Amino acid sequence: MKTRREFIKISALGLGGVAALSSISPLTRGASAIEKLLGLNRNKPRIVKRVPSYCEVCFWKCALWADVDDSGRVVNLTGNADDPHCNGRLCPRGTGGIGMLYDEDRLKKPLIRVNGENGQTFREASWEEALDLVANKLKEIADKYGPESIALFNHGSPGHHLGHLLKALGSDNIAAPSYAQCRGPREVGFEFTFGTGVGSPEPTDIRDTRCLVLIGSHIGENMHNGQVQEMSDAIDRGATIITVDPRFSTAASKSKYWLPIKPATDIALLLAWINVLITEELYDKDFVEKYTTGFDKLKSYIRPFTPEWAYGITTLEPDLIRKTAREMGSAAPAVIVHPGRHVTWYGDDTQRARAVAILNALLGNWGRRGGFYFKEAKPLPEYPTPEYPKPSWSWKDVTNDKYPAARLSVSNALIDASIHSEDKPARIKAWLVAGTNLPLTIPQKDTLEKAFQDIEFLMVLDTMPMEITGYADVVLPECTYLERDDDIRNEPHRELNIAVRLAAMEPMYDTKPGWWVARELGLRLGLEKYFPWKEYREVIEWQLSQIGTSVDEMQRLGVKKFEGRKTPLYAETPEDYQFKTPSGKIELYSEQLESMGFDAIPRFTQHPEPPEGYYRLIYGRAPMHTFSRTANNPYLVDLMKENSVWVNPRVAALWGLKNGQYVWLKNQDGVVSHFPTKVRITERIRWDSVYIVHGFGHHDKKLSRAYGRGANDTELITRVSVDPLMGGTGMRGNFVTFVTENPGKEVVS
């Protein structure tokens, strides 16, 4: 009988790593404490080389220079001035990369789960032993159930390398939680409208826009670096900013209009805006006539959805709805209704993204200056390896056609397929997890826990002892991005460009790069032909040679720009533009969706209201933190060490709450946050909602700065509204109330 997998706090091991580092008390002041920690003299740093890299603290991947001193340590990070992603300026997260490198809480050695006298624990192991164990388990499971029974959950560059391994083995069950938990609905919504998704970075021409509309998009707190800079420039040039948000966000504070919308009513506002544009003939008539189909049906459908109708739903004054629609119309086509990033809210998210796309189409901004430009990437050849074997089944087969519009693997579908029941045996038997902390990412913790117990093997590759490592059978310590060569960045942008990531220093402790881990496992699994290189530098050198450059040149440049775009930046030529839709035009009315049994035009549906005494839980980002990955970073903790819950003064008075008071949060299903969080009383939040920054409330004491700091919003998200089109998990349908007395959970040590 299989032993149940217990959550193990790695801290219980008292792992030493480098004794001098582990004996230091928790840092209280980022940079100065790091200097003390390393015994470095920062009065006269002697920089001996600059190494090109790009950041991995978030997905924006800003190119940077790592300054290395004469002791071989990285002492400073600066943005690469030639990089269109950052224009030479790093955000707080980017400059905090050194904190990631020198965090003494890092994973230092491979760990293997064992059964001891007092239950399950981890023991340190050599790389050879750990990799042999992983390879043997993967081979055993692949032989017994087929390679497709192994799934990968990933985020960031290590996922690419393990994905290559898994595909070589014969499985394509690879999921990035960022699809179903974050951006998937906008990709699908825009595909059904324009024939193409949005992608990342988003091709929004903010630098030239006259009007920017942010509906649930938090530029400045999400810290999408290039967009933050362009928005600042646009404001300086007099662009109108319109922010729709139940919370007075940073972006709202820079806006001409703030629309404090009632949560869950966004589609009603979008329909009312479309109504005003059409009835007042503010839309781009020439563009709509030439490039769209279904306008007459949209015009007929939209007639009842007036600003007065929307007022009763959104609580936004009809005059405000009209004024903001007219601002968009007068600025068109140099106007952007931003598609957002984290858009999984209420289960109808693809249709809300469709409404955003239709609104943009009416404004005629697709392929227009100040709207959406046509982005393009520098083609980068794949290093030659054999074709992958064709899997006998994939993630699509475990969904039973539930999510017909899903373009990428849906993480929750793979999790469901990992749970055994009498009528539905589990098809996924083993997980590889790289760079994503699933317990603080995936909603519905009970389902995730069941999957942890039912899978036969779990390997985690990470830099930090996150919650996910506590469930692993084997933990492999990855070195940070500053300690490894890695994939060439060739993300699409205005200009064709590439950036390189070269190792600035040797890996600290007994850590290894993700590419090395994947290759070593591949060799043990008999997949040598898929890993014909010894060092990943060989792959980088070959790819660069194919596009007319070299490692030597890229070491000097860091970022290289290329001529020769295949398409213009804007569609300013008279030729007809063909969209990749069934009709070849922008589809305002989607016959494709209609044939699938879905609404051809988005419609507003009522969503659940909070019970009496409860408030809608809204969560978001902070500019100095990325999800839960940076909550222990000594540089960034110095900027924000814990989250707080924003509470409207009317609500605070009703509950007798004081500013700075610690409270626990309890959701509608009786789940209470493990740790308390501070109350922040502010007029910047509607009375029917509370707001909290995501990524705090870590449970592992090995995270000496993050443990017990603030509340973990993910554990309060027990109800999920699933998008029927693509499987996105809408997480904004949860409600919380306040617990002012200690509920008896584990206290902060």
C-alpha cells in the first residue's frame, strides 16, 4: 500500500549548506545586510567584468548587465540601454535579482524523502543518487503506464528544458499554470475576434496612444516594465487614462477618469460602451466597413444595453459611461482598451475578453499607431535533434472535450486526471514541477491535496524551499539565472531583437542549471540523441551562428537588433489585410462560437453576491514582488515584508477595526487564513470588497523572511468558476469576513 505523502517543512532538517551563511540572523536591511552577509567591502568595489543576462524575476525578461567584482561575485545589476523591453531601466524586482542570488535560505543540495522514526523527512543526497532515483522512477512509471502518464507543471526557463526531456520521452502533458490561472481567456477571446492572441509582451502602442483604458489591468503594480515607462511618457504628452477598478489603484491615481465599478459587472460596462460608440456613431466607420464582419448583428444586439441599463448593474453613473466612451471615440484610432494580464475572474472571462476585443475593433486601432502594433520576433532555429515520438494521448484527451477552445494544456485538467476514483482511474501518475509554487498558485487546495496523495512520484526543481518542495519525493536545487547559461530571448516586439543570458558566476552551493538536470536525466533514460551537446553554451553558439552573430559579439552587446521585418509595424498601406479568422475579417459576431453552442456576442450574466457580513475578495500584485517567488528576497522584503487587507472606512467602523490591527480572514466556506494580516483602512476600496496582495503567508519556516508574513489569499479561494470555453479558473467569486480573535492556528514564530 502506498504511503501517503506528508507535507514536510524543509526547515526541520536544519540543513547547513555553507555554515557561515546559514548562521546569519534574518536580514533586516536588504543591500547593507547582504554586504555584511558576504563580508564584502562596498566602499571601493572593483568591477572586473560585465556579463549580459536577462531577468527571470518576472516574465518581462528585461535584458541587463551583471557587474562582477574581483572576488567573482555579482555586485550590481543594470538595465541594458539597447533593450526595447526595459530601455536601460530595471524595475524594483529586476534590481532585486542579487537578493535571489545571495539568499541564504536557498536550496543548497539535492534532497530525498525518507521514512524515519518520527515520520517522513528529507535527507541530503548526492546529485548522482538523486538523479538515478528520479530516472528510475520515471522509467518505471513510463514502462507501466506509458510516458504520457508523466506531467510537467512549469514556469520560466527550467520548464523549457524539462519540457524537451518529457517530449523526448513521449509525453506532451505540459502545463503552465499561467494559462488557466492568468492569461488564457484573453488569448482565446482575441483569437475568436482577430484571429490571433495577444501574446507577451502585449503589442500595445502605449507610447503613441492618446487614450489608454485599463479595465482590471494594473500597470504600475504588475510592473510590466516597458509598458510602465510608455504609460508615464503618454501621461506627460497629455494622453487620457481611464481606469476601471473597484480599487483606487496606482494607475487610477494617474487617470483622468476612475470608474469604481461594482465587481463582477465588467461585461455590462463594456456592452454599454459599445452601445454608445455605435448609437452616437463614434466608431471608425471606414475601418469597420472594410475589416469587420457582423456589424449589423452587433448593432441590433447592442440596442438595449444603454448606460442607464448598465448603471443599475455597475453603479456607474450613465453620464460617466458616456463621457468615457466619447473620450475613446475622439481619440480613435490612437486608443487602447488594454487586454489585461490576469483575467481569470468569474468564469465568463473569454467572453469578457471578446467584449474588450470588439470594443478595440470598433475603435479601429488594430495595426494602427497608438493602438495595437504588429509585433514580430527574430526567427531562431531550433538546435537539430530527432523528432519527438508521438504520444498516444495528451492533455486534450483528459478533458473529455470540456474546453473546446483551449489552445494550451489546462493545469487543472491535469490535476483532475491525477486523482483516482472508482469510476475514473487516474491517468497521470507522476509530476515534474519546475519554477512554480503550486500550493500558492492553484485554487481549490483540497483538490490539489488529493492529487498530491494519489500521484506515485513528484520531483521538484526550484531555487527556494517553497511550499511545493514540501510535497516532493525528490527536491533538486536549481541555480539562479545569474549562475547559468540559458535560452536566447527572442520575444516579439516592435523591433526584431535577441538577448542572451550567460552565467555571471559559478553556481553557489551544490546547485545546477535546469538544462544540466534535463540532460543528465535524458542520458539516464536512454535519450542521448536528444541531448547531443555537453554544455548548453554549444546550443547558444550554434543558434547565434545561424542568425549571423556570435557569443563574442553578444558578450559585448547583450542585446542585438536586426533589420528585415516581414510585416510593417502598422497597417498603413492600402492593401487589404487578411485576418486569421474563418471569414478573413475581424469577427464582431462569431459564427464559429455560435456553431460550438456559445454566445456569438458576449452577454452579461449575474454573478453571486457576497453573503451578509462578507466582502468580495480581490487580490493583486505589488511592484516589488512577483507572485510568491520573491516574498523571501532580502532586497525586496526590505521594500514590502507582508501584505495588508484594504478595508473601506464604513466597513471598518461597522466591525470596530483599527488601522494596523491584525485580523484573520474567513471565507464563505469557513476556511480561515493560516496567518493574520494587518488592516489598512482606506477610501481606496469599495465598501463591498476587500483587497490583498497575492504571494504572502508562506508556511515553510525555512523561508526566514517570508514565513508567517501576511495572509495567503490562495487558501481562501475554495470556489472557482470555470470558463467553459478554455478551462480558465475564475477566482474572484470568493468572499471573506474578519476574525479578530486568534482562531488557534499556528502562530508566527
